[in-house]
Amino acid sequence: MNMSKKLVAEFLGTFWLVLGGCGSAVLAASFPDVGIGFLGVALAFGLTVLTMAFAIGHISGCHLNPAVSVGLTVGGKFPVRELLPYIAAQILGGVAGAAILYLIASGQPGFETAGFASNGYGEHSPGGYGLVAALVTEVVMTFMFLLIILGATDGRAPVGFAPIAIGLGLTLIHLVSIPVTNTSVNPARSTGVALFQGDWAISQLWLFWIAPFIGSVLAGLVYKWLGKKDHKVVRE
């Protein structure tokens, strides 16, 4: 597949993830009586990945996340030479998605960015969780997300079901971690909205780059061993 097409696909996919996932949090979840709540936001994020996996999975692999690209590279499933271009496309897609969301959300009278679906810890955690809890949550959740991706896309896994497993996996991750960090597991998603929140989200953004990368590298290493085919020793 042509590299430029892969990068455009990653841009559009990450654009959709941020617009659909963060958009559900900023727009739909803001109605206290009829809003979609944590469950709805979690499902929205899962659906963005599920729909894009079917739409562009055959074009770019549908990473939509720098941590996913890194984890796949460490796991031996993605070429190193394509890593930086993929990450750049994902970040640009995330920023573009956040920009469109900002344009839509600011059309409401009295609009303020407030949290703008940004990720945070301490006083900026939805549940008031501290730095250590946020760090552990993001590392572990990203680790499990990559484990799901690596396993579901393995050639020995049932064919055609990977998007469903990955989308539902991301939904479950959000159900667990929204109260802690508002769920990142994706540096591009965190960066896009943080730039428009423009205050505390930028100062705390470092965590949502470091933690997902730690989790993804660990998952890549673990699955490289776990998924390795065992060779039987034939004795004469």
C-alpha cells in the first residue's frame, strides 16, 4: 500500500477517534438528565475504533495511536521506518479532530473549554485520583489494550473478529479508567484536546505520553514471547 495513503488513513482514523470519542464527552455527556454518562462515552470511544478498523484496517492497519504503533513495532509486527510518519499523522489527526470539536462546541452561548475531555490527575482527575494512581492506570490499561490488539490480529486468531475485540476492549478500558484519568492510553488523543484546553491539561500532558509508551513497550515484549510458536524437539 502507498505510504501516503496509509498516513492519510491514520490521520482520518485518529480524527474520527477524537471527534467521536471526545465529542461524546464534551457534547452528549453534558446533559445531566439525558446525557450518555461514562457508559456512553466509553462505548463511543470503542465504536470509533471498531468502525475505523473495518474502514481503514486494510489500508493502514488502523493504529490511530502512537502507543499502538510503538507496541506493534516492539512486537515485531510493524516496520521501524514507518513509525515516526505514523505518529506524526496520528497527532495531526488528533489535533484536527479536537479543532472541529472546539468549533462545534464553541457555537453554544457561554461556552467555556473547562476540561474539554482532557486527561488529568489530582484535582483534574474526574475522581480526584493522584499521580501514582493515574500512572499505574495508564500503564496497565495501555498494556492490556496492546495485548488485545496483538492477540486479536495474530494470524492464528479467528479471522475477521479483530475490530470487535479491539473496540470492545477499548470500551472496557474506558469503563475502568474514566474516573481515574478520563482515559488516555493514546498520546494523540490527549494532545489534541490538551492544546485547546490550553491550561492545566498541557502541564500534565507528559504523563499521557510516558505512561502509554511504557505500557505498549511492555506489551510488545510480552506478546513477542507469549505469541512465539513453540518448536517441538524431535528425538531420534
